[in-house]
Amino acid sequence: MTRLPQNPIKVGVLGATGTVGQRFILLLSTHPFFKLHVLGASSRSAGLAYSKAVRWKQVSPIPECARDLIVKTCIAQEFAECSIVFSGLDADVAGDIEAEFRAADLAVFSNSKNFRRDPVVPLIVPLVNTSHLSIIPHQRSLNSLQKGFIVTNANCSTTGLVIPLAALEKAFGPIDTCLVTTMQAISGAGYPGVPSFDIFDNVVPHIGGEEEKMEWEVAKILGGIAEDGQSFDCRATSPLLVSASCNRVPVLEGHTECVSVRFARRPPPSVEQIQQAMRDFTCEAQEVGCPSAPKEVIFVHEEVDRPQPRLDRDFQKGAGVNVGRIRPCPVLDVKFVVLSNNVAIGAATSSIINAEYAVLTGVVASDPVA
Ligand SMILES: NC(=O)C1=CN([C@@H]2O[C@H](COP(=O)(O)OP(=O)(O)OC[C@H]3O[C@@H](n4cnc5c(N)ncnc54)[C@H](OP(=O)(O)O)[C@@H]3O)[C@@H](O)[C@H]2O)C=CC1
Ligand SMILES: N[C@@H](CC(=O)OP(=O)(O)O)C(=O)O
């Protein structure tokens, strides 16, 4: 277990008024060592007190530490005192703004898709591949930076998928084929998101760009880093084919995914071995003592009708994933159901654990100034 920083570390949030931004505010308001310092959003919100700018949609009230902060425009100068900047920006603007922040030598942890394919930007699901942070010195050197970088977290559906896949590969070796069908909550589309007329009493069998993202992100996350530490192998020598079908369903929070996989090794593991491997799975974020990491990465349900979004999405504050219905697949080897909280481990919680890990392993220096 690493020693926690003794002094608060000042952090900023870009897109602080949005669905993901509001989750950042809640989580950071009680964080043991991150301290909310600057909030940024669009020119519509800038200049207003946070409580006036935001359309607050959370069950808990706006935390006191954020209520009266004046929202800033998203320019790097406003965030110069922050050691870490979290981004929940609309993807239409995230690319330019995050690039400007990195160029100003700021450490950016982003939820947006813009930099996920960048060859020197790690795409990190904190319960799976925190080791990919080792590429940061190379990213800094390419951009002539001392402290700055961009780290992204994955698409929320990819996040729920790769955690059980990582547990299975750790125990039983490579998976070569994966079929996944998602049932995604409406909060995944931000606010106001999908019109009620479209989603009430309905299922929408299309989420723009989602299937493509799931199909390629898995390989970057579950792949390794080249020996020289300067690129990601994206499973070049051990391909993992993913076929995704994504659907929007009338659920507020929590993405459910039906997954079938085939292992490269024969014979495949039994259902009992798979249950045990999922229960036993641990990750480096737990080992280094990240305060927001879940106690259990994967909770395995035995009831035939679990997991369910309404019942299981808040387990461990949404930081772990729920798996159930593990059973043989007559086409591939095994199939199961995953439920992950799209706005927690699928978004803000992931960014925060990534940043905790970066601090605890020295990638981001702890700020000695309180
Ligand atoms: N919702 C989810 O489950 C997940 C979302 N993501 C990603 O996270 C990001 C945020 O998503 P979400 O919170 O749902 O989106 P929202 O639409 O709810 O929020 C978007 C935020 O971006 C700000 N913004 C919009 N335009 C500008 C601009 N020109 N300059 C500065 N800020 C701007 C908004 O500020 P204002 O209020 O002032 O308009 C708001 O704070 C997206 O990239 C999304 O794809 C990733 C994983 C899961
Ligand atoms: N598209 C996801 C959420 C999201 O914003 O994904 P991404 O971060 O990959 O753009 C959903 O609708 O549930």
C-alpha cells in the first residue's frame, strides 16, 4: 500500500455542468486528497455561480464546496494552479480544449472519445490496464512537456465489457472471439439526451458510433505496450475479434451487456472455474491503495435473474461491475451478463481512479502546497 499524499491536490473539472461533470463534483467533494479548485463549462455557463449555471440532476444536493464557485471558460490559464484537470466535455469541443490544456503542461484525465485512438495516449480502464501509464514519459517527450499529458478512459460500454474479459484472460489465457449485445441507459447520452418521445415504451437499436468504438477499444486496452515503451500493440499477435450490437433502453443508469466468448486454448474452462476467476480478480489500482477503487472488482451473482440495473447499479458506489448468468454457450464457449454503472465506473469514477493511481505511483507529483 502506497502512502496517501499529505496535502490536498488542487484539481479542475472541464464540462463541470454536464452529466459526467456533476458526478465529478459529487465524487471530488468528499475525496481524501483531491480538492476542487476550478470548474469550467461553455460560455453559456461561464461567469455564473455553479449552482446557477448547472441543471443539477443528482439525488444529493450540490456540495457546498462547488455551489458558489464561479464557472470559468475552458482556457488553460484559468486552470494554471491545478495539478490535475478532469474532463467531461462534449466531444465536439473536447479535442481542441484538451490539446490546449496539455500544451500548457497540464495533466488531463478525459472521458471524451477524441484522443482514445492517439498512438501515445493511453486508454485506461483503471481496474484493467493502469500499466499503460508507463507511456506517459514518451508522450511528454514528444510534446516537450515536463508535467502535462492526456490520459483517456474508455467508452462506458467498453469499460463494462473489458473488466470480465481481463479477469478471464488473466486466468485462462487469450480470448479470440467475443459477441456482445448492449442495453444502454439514457444517461449515457448526456442531458437532455434521448427525447422522451423516442425512448418511453421503446428500444432504439442504434447508438451512433458505439459499436465501432467497442469493437476497437477492447484491443488497445487488453493489448500490451511495446518493449521500447513507445507504442501499444493492440493485440497484433493475438487478435481478439469483437462484434457489438448496441441498443438504447428506457433505463436511467446502468448499462447491461449480454456477452459470449471463445477462448484460444482447448478445452475451455468450466462455468465453476470462470465464476471463481471472476471472484478472484484483483487489480493494481487496489494494490497501490487507490481510495476510489472498489473492494471487489467483479461481484458474481448466483440468482438466475441478476444483475439488474435498478437493483445492482449502485453496488460499491458503482465502482465495480456485476456479472451473472454465467453458463455454457452453444456457439462459442461461455456466455454471461454484465452490468456496469455508466456514469460511475463508465465515466467519472474511472477518471478519478486513474488520477489516484497516477499520483500514488508518482506520474503526477503530489503538490506540497496546501
Ligand atoms: N454520460 C455518460 O455516461 C458518459 C459520457 N462520456 C463522455 O463524457 C463527455 C461528457 O458527457 P456528458 O456529461 O454526458 O455530456 P453533457 O452534454 O451532459 O455535458 C457536456 C458538458 O460540456 C460543456 N460544453 C459544451 N460545449 C462547450 C464549449 N463550447 N466549451 C466548453 N464547454 C462546453 C457543457 O457546458 P454547458 O452546461 O455550459 O453547456 C457541459 O458541461 C462526452 O464526451 C461523453 O461522450 C463518457 C462515458 C460515459
Ligand atoms: N455513447 C455512450 C456514452 C458516451 O459518451 O460514449 P463515448 O465516451 O465513447 O463517446 C452511451 O451513449 O451510453
